[in-house]
Amino acid sequence: MAIKQAMDSPVSAPLPGGSFRTQLDAAAYLRAAGYRVSKSLFNAHFKKGLIPRNAAGLFEASALLGYAAVNLTPTARIGDAQARTAAVDRLSADADWRAVKAERERLKLQKESAQVMPVSEHEDQLVARAVFFRAEIEAFIHRAGPRIIDVVRGEPDRLQDLIIWWDEATADWMDAWNGDREFADDAEGDQHA
């Protein structure tokens, strides 16, 4: 009965001198020794001549360990590599998160100290300034027109001609002012100085 169990077991005990009869036994020995090897990989390497047999046609344990050291990866090293990769990934993700968090805190601090503002708020302020500027231009001639004529010693009846001329002249101002402008950030300006 003990012989039947030994024959049915997937890995038979090594023969005297640490030898194995079959590829399955040799591959199982390598797995037990801590190497990652499948039956098909072992067979492929055997067919390539990477795994020697002794004169009796047996796989010797010392030769198997030499083959494994050169051609196989220890399972402990696989786990270590995976753990190292996971640790590096975690550290990279943590560093990226900290950089994003630091940038958000920097922007928050700049906003609190009125160094930066939302784009929409800036655009609203520009629109308000443009409307005020246009109203000032249009109203100025009506307020100052008679004084201008008086200063240039002109005829008061020509006020309407001056207003028309003024509107045409200031239209160029508004067209020039309405064009898109790029505003440089002070920090960028400091870097280029």
C-alpha cells in the first residue's frame, strides 16, 4: 500500500543521490525549491537542451538547481518585485497627490491674499470698466463741448459738428480698446526679467 501511494503521488521521492526519473518529478522538485516553473516550460527547456540528464537518464538535483539559478525566477523574488513595483507606484501616486494638493493650497493662499481671482470675476470687471469708459467718452463731449468751443474761440452754433467729429474720433478709441488683450502674470514677468 505504501508503494501504491508513492507511485500515485504527484512527486515521487528523489532517488538515492538526489535524482528524479521524470520531468514532472523534476519540475515539482524545482517548485518545492522555490522556483516558478510549469510543466510546459520545463519540457520546452528540456527540448532546447537547457536541462541535462546524467548517464543513467535521470535528472540530478544539483544540475536542476544550477539550471534553475540561471533560467528561472525564484517565487520569492517575483513577490519581492511585485511588492517593490506596488510600493513605487504608491509612492509616485502619493507624490503626485501631494504636488496637486500643494498647488491647490498655493492658489488658495494667493486668492485669499488677493493675488489671484477667478477669470469670470476678472472678465466682469473688464466689462464694467469698458461700459464706464464708453459712457465717459460719450458724456464728456456734452459736458465739455461748450467749454472747448469757448476755449478755441469758436462759434457755439458749431457744437453739433464738434459732437459728430468727437463721436467718430472716439469710436477708434473704443475699437482699439475692445480688441482682445493678453495680460501677463506678474510671476511670469518676474521670471523673464
